[in-house]
Amino acid sequence: MIYNDAESAINMENAKQIGVPIDDIEWRQSPTIEHWYEDLNKEIESSDKYDLVMYVMDSLDSISTEEEMEQDFNQKSYNMIKQKKMSELFRKLTQKINKKNMLLVIVSQIRDAIGVTFGETKRRSGGKALDFYAYQIVWLYNKGLMKDGDITTGIEIKANVKKNRVWKPFRIANFNILFEYGIDDLGSMVDYLIDKKFYLKSGNGKITYGENTYSRENFIQFISSNNKEQEVKDAMKQVWDKLELDAMVVRKPKYTDAEE
């Protein structure tokens, strides 16, 4: 596991608190695309020594190019240096990565597309190369804050799958991130099952389970303390698969074997 913290933004104490195995991760910092290319290429060449190599670049927007670093601060550039370098990097390395047991994860930022009032109002810096070569593209949005009274305890996230070569694209998933805990997968699944009426809520907001009723947080604690997480996961898969099946368009095959 290699984490290229180009943003220098990782809080190690916080990472430990939410369970990140920081001692098992190799930490890197690449100031430029050229440096990142050399580092990534080195890991590709040596990846056969491992069952799996996971390389995270966080983030693409924080690295520059050698040419840009040598420019004066006020010197303007309109020749799309970074975009060209990114395209070159992926052309040279994509097929190498595909032949190895390597997962490359790239974090990038979306920004408002100035002047766009319809269609996709967001854009991503770095050119089109990343979108073209990526197997999966997931855009994350901050939907809002989670609060306990006046205290903010986390954030609600919307994940929009923009591209997917390994399953169906254009799926949307919502989940929560709790401070000092991380991704609240159990709570997020419970919320989903409530939304889809698998778990029923009464008029006072209580969740009915068996003969008992619970508040949301008490229900999550009940599930956790009684080791019923797998039951929730199975229910989640059951509901999701049914929705996928109900939405499937079934047609007679357009092309059939001539002998048939």
C-alpha cells in the first residue's frame, strides 16, 4: 500500500483513531507529475513481488510540472502543460498497470464550471486523460451536515458513479462519514433500508424491529451489540438486487444464431 500524500494533508493521529494501519503504508510525496511518473513506474516494475499493490495519489490537483515549477510566480501559461503531461503518463503506464496486480486510485477535485447553467455544472481539472483511461469514476458530493443538537458529528455524502467498466454505471449511493470514526457503513445501510421501507418507522420516528421499537441510533447500537451486521448486509443486498431486477429491461435478443 503506497499513499502519495502530495497535499501534505494527512493527520496521522486522526488516521490512527479511525483504524488506518499507518505503519503498513509507505508514505510518499510527489511535487510534480514527472516525479510521480518515476515513482509509479518503479512500483509497477516491482509489483510482481506482491499479491496486490494499491497506490493512492492524493491529490492530482496538488501536483505541478517541472516546467511550471521553474516559471516565475506571475508568469502565465496557456499551453496546457499539465494536461499534456497527464495524457502522456497514462498512455505510457495504463497497459503496464493492466498487466499487474495493481490498483491505482486517484483523488481529484470537482469545481464549478463558470458560465454553465445547464447540463453538467461541475468540471475536474487535469484534462480528459484521467476520464478516458479510468475504469471507474466516482464523484462525491457533500449533501449536508450530521448534527447532535448544535454539535456537528459528521457529513452526509452522495456518491455518483459517472463511469464503470466493471459493473453498471450511473448508480448513486448515499453514505455518512462520522468524525473520529470514518465511514458509517452500518448506519448508512440502515438509513437506506428505512428509505426503502424494509424497516418501518412509526409516526414518532421509531424503527419497528420484531416486537420492539428503537430510535435510529439505539437500533444501530442494538444491531452492533448483537452481531447482526451480516443480517443488515444481506437485507441491503436483497433490496438492492430487487430494485435492479425490477428496473431491468428484458427484450428478445436483437441478434441470434442463424442456425436457430
